[in-house]
Amino acid sequence: MKHSVRYPVLSGLAGILLLLSGCSVSQTIPSEGQSVVALPSQLLETSGLLCLEQDFISFNDSGGKPVLYRFDRNGDIKHQLQLSFRNSDWEAISSDGEFLYLADTGNNAGYKQALFIYKVPLNWSGLKQPYRPERMEILLPEDKKRQPYQHDLDFEALVYQQDSLWLISKSWDSQIPKRYKLDPKLKQQQLGKAIPFANPGFLITDAVFDQSKQEWWLVGYPDPRKAIWAYLSNAGFQPQIARYDKDLLLLETKALPTTGQVEGLCIDQDKQIWLSEEGNKQSPALLIKTGFSSQ
């Protein structure tokens, strides 16, 4: 997310620090078991990440081109797929092994009455571009008093698990992430019932479910409006990762090996955990192998 665009309603010291944070240079330094690769300029605002064999799929967030990018571990783009729908605020991606589910679900300002999820074939061979995917519409409860950055209906994580899709809230207001079950077969549905996770102590920017161990992993960073010292001391976003069991019991949290704005999370076929980190004018977006494993 671009702070100069996404935080126009903030004022005072917190707002100033958020604006300045977009100009900081990432201090990501790899250690044993880790790797850091600069992503190409086309993915400067990478906003979600999917592990796919030895490759990855990502995209940019609001205002970016409506394009999915498949790239390798060196950051080299191998394929692109342009979609026919505008990139309002693409935030997350998941897959059922046959289709991709792309979440146009960013809602920081809180004015949206509906969110969208696009269903795209995993195999792009032979698809005519711009490709027009199936579209799911998620209707939000009406609330005319909803204020920017003071509500829980902003979503930056989407997970496919056991024939269902789960939207996970960033939760600006309550600071407690919640998941909402969706039926991928329905073209229109209500958001439904919120199921809360135990509070990890940070805002959620992505999530993944490890099927083999039946565990949830959530990633994000502390609320910038509250973590004032981190910005005063140039400590950056201080991103963290949390692990939960299948019943949403919090098992552990860990600090991540970067100070940047982590936006994407995935687990590869070898159970290694990867991140994507949004770039800025001073530094590129990054693909990070954390050195952490879900085994």
C-alpha cells in the first residue's frame, strides 16, 4: 500500500510518520537459510504472494495494472496475464489447485458496499488477453458511519481451504483478525459470520493454511498509528508472523528477518516460508525466503 495515498485521513505525528515511512530504505540482510531477491519494477507494489512449484505469482495493489505476474526465484518474470477488470485494490491470492482466487478486497477507506473475488484458471496457456474471469461479489453490511481506518471490513488475506474460501480481516478498529467463510460456487453472497483469531498483536496483510499440519500462518505488522517509536528510531514496520492450530489457537509469533512492508506470504512445496515486501522510490520490492519452515 502507498502511504501517501492510503492515509489521507490521518493527522498529527502518526500521520506524518506514516507518510515518511514510505521513503525509508529496507534494511533486509539475509542470514543462514535466508535469501533476498529484488523484484522487477513491474512489481514495485507487490500485494500478495502464491507459491507455485518453483515459481511465484504476485500482482500490484490499488491503481496498479490489472496483471498477474508469474516469476521464478531469481525474480525473473516468466508469464503475465492481463485481466479485463480494473485493479481497484487487489490484496490477496489463493488457489484450489485448478483455479486462482484473486481478492479485490482492500477497503481501508471503508466506503465500499461490496468486494470482489476473481476466479482465474491456474493454467494460462491459450487464454485470450485481457482475460475476463468469473467474478464473485461479496456484499458488506451497510454502515453509513464507517470511518476510514476505524473499521474491521478491510481485507488483505484470502485462503482456500477444504472447499471454502476464507477472507481474513486486517482489523484496524478491533485489532483482532477475523475470518469469514465464503462459498466459491456462489457468484453473490453476504459476508456472513465473523470467526475471530486470537489476537497476534499486529495487523494482518496475508495468510496461508498449511494443509499437511492443519495450521494457519498470518503475517503483518504493528499498527503504524501506535508503533510510533519504530518510526522515530527508523526501525521500520517490524513485521511479524503468527502460527495457529486448526481451531485458531495461537501457537507462536515470530519477528521476521526484515524491517520492510511485508504484504505477501506463501509456503512452497518444501515447506519453506516466503514473503513479498512492497518497495518504494528508494528501494525495489523484495522476494524473501525467511529461513522458517512449516515442518
